[in-house]
Amino acid sequence: MGQILARQASPRVLKLLDELHAKSEQQEKYNFWIILYYRLKYALFHFILRRADVTVSSLLVYLLARAQQARVIVEAGPSYGVPTTYLALAIGQNAKSAAGSIARSDLLRKVIATEKEPTKATQARKLWSLAGDEVEPWIELREGDLLETLKENLPEVDMLLLDTIVIADNTDSSRRGYAKFLAYVQDPSNDFRAVTAPYKGGLWVGAYLP
């Protein structure tokens, strides 16, 4: 009940998100037995994670974005677009509360999502289209390697940038894939302070505090 009350969106978008969460839970159960059967072999584990909707941490990210009145959010790897939907809801609602009127998308308020896998990008676009005006106008999807897609035309960012706040999902379950990232942020000389929230897979939340 608490999670339901924490969200703010139209009944149509809430229904869509609930359906996606239910689908994700079914996928996680299926994935668990496959992983167990193959003795947690990394190759299969990575194969499954690339295809699973990761929705557990979406609500927390939404609340963080609302709490800090985020204007621009960068999301690395939106997968099939569920977390991005929550972020876009937050951006739109922040714009509406700031303006005191019906929000319109603009260059200064958006979620910049960068996705490397074309199939995921295609599915994400379909989801955002289904969600409609509450979500789709607030998202800019950049396809390709984030080392390239984020090189240019990047405005001042409120979330997921190194000098503000960084949120990384599945840092426990995908620790091998996050090896370089974790090595950097856990090095005291790089001035990060962080906590891993007790979500399935691990949700790393850190801040750059030089």
C-alpha cells in the first residue's frame, strides 16, 4: 500500500506500470530457476539480465527525483524503459509544480536515456508511447555507447552525474559487470560517499563529496 500511495500519475499510466511490474516479477521467478539450474554461470546470468525488466528500484528513484526537484536526469542503460517511465513522470511533475500550470516539455527538463542495445531501445520507445503525454515528451533517447552518446550536448545534470548524485542498479547481482565502476567509486581518493540500499540485486546510491 505504501508503494502505491507514493506514486503520482494518471490511472492509465499506473495500470500500465502495475502490469509491467507483475511481468517483471514473473520473469524474475523464471530467471531464478534457470540460474540455479546452470549453477550461476556468469555467461547465462548476463544473458538473462539483459532481457529482464528491472523495476524494483524505480519507485525509490522516482521519489529521489521528486524530492530534489530534478530538472535533467541522465540514465545509463534504461533497458526496456520502466525506470525511465518513473523518471519522466518525476520530471514532468517537477516542471508542473515549478510552473504552477500544465507542464510542457522543454530543453531544460528531460530524462536523457542512453541505451546500447537496439532491441531494448525499440521496446522502450513503445512503452513510452503507450504511457503518453505524461511520459514520452520528457524523454530523450540516445542510442549507442554512453562513452560516445554523452560526449556532447549534455546540459547541467541533477541526477546520475559524478558531481551530484549517482544511482547504480544491480551492483550486487552484476558485480562483475560493475567492476571498474565500483573500483573507482570505492577508492577513497575519488571522494565518493555511498550506501547500498537493500533491494534485490543491490541499489548503490552515492554522492561526490570532495
